Amino acid sequence: LFGADFARVTAAAIGLSLTAAVSSYLLTGPRVAYAMARDGAFPGYAGRLHPTRGTPAAATLTQAAVAVGLVWSGTFEDLLNFTTVGLAALTGLTVA
């Protein structure tokens, strides 16, 4: 609609937005699993911190393993549908 130059700028903006979203999920996801493990709502191994860095390393590795499994499990559309339904459900529960 607006030409090739606008398409490149829009693609760059979308790429930057996706990079920011992935970065925030990488930082918050393991900490949520860590807090849930400390409260007893997630397996206990995720509630351990790295001895020198103080970061939830076990929860981070668990999140990475699940992410790799999801990426290998199907197509991009399947993954998008799976995560969209989950995020919508969790958002609804949060609002409720």
C-alpha cells in the first residue's frame, strides 16, 4: 500500500518488537517458574538458584527445553495457535 521503503521500515519495527518480547519472556519466565516452585505449585528442582550467580538456572533450562520441544513439534502455525490459546486463557484468568 505504501511502497517498498515503508515495508522495510515496518519489517524492521516488527523484528525489533519481537526481539524485545523474546527478551522479556526469557527474563520473566524462569523467575515465574522459580516463584511457583518455591510456593509448591511447580516441581521443586525449579526452585533452586545457581550457587554463584543467584539466578534460577534450573528453571531457565526447563524453559529452554520446553521451547525447543515446541519448535520441533510442528509448524509455525501450530505453534502460534498453541501459544495464542494459552496466552489468551492465562490473560483471562488474570483478569478474572
